[in-house]
Amino acid sequence: MLYILIAAAVILFIAHVVLLFTSFSKGNLISPRYFYSHLTLWLTGLSVFALAALYSGTNQSGFLDYFDSWTKRSYILVFIFGLSLVAHCIVTFLVLPLLRKSNAS
């Protein structure tokens, strides 16, 4: 189960990156693809949270052993939410205006 969750987290993160970069086509934002990029990021965070909940304190991973309390495990979800929020703000306030400006030229 450990390796299945690790593989799921890695695959979801790769899917997130691919969807994020391909959600900008010809200077436009493809909204469904952009949403799915956020969704795969959230699912990545949930799988890392599940890994921490199931395997912290089992000495199978030094990284997962760090999350030995529910407070520390909740930091995973807070980090993923914050990362998603920051990425969305960067796209909304920086990338999209630059795309609109380059399309107008």
C-alpha cells in the first residue's frame, strides 16, 4: 500500500504539472484543463496526507515519520491549499494579463 500511494502521489503531481503547462494554448487559458491541474494538485496533497496518516511513526520513511501528530499532518493540507492559492493568484494577476497584453499587440 505504501508504494501504491507513493506512485499515486508522483503520477498525480506529474499530471498536475502537465495539465498546468498545457492549460495555456495560443495565449488563452483553457479553463477545464486549468481546473483539472488544481484538482490533481489537491489529490496529490491528499495522497501525501494519507501516506502520513498511515505510515508516520512506522520507521518506513524518515520524511513520513516527521508527521507524527495530527497537527503536523494538517500542515500538508494547509501547504497544498496555500500552494494552490498562490499559483492561482500568480496565474490570475500575472500570467493572464501578460497573455492578454501579448495577444493585443
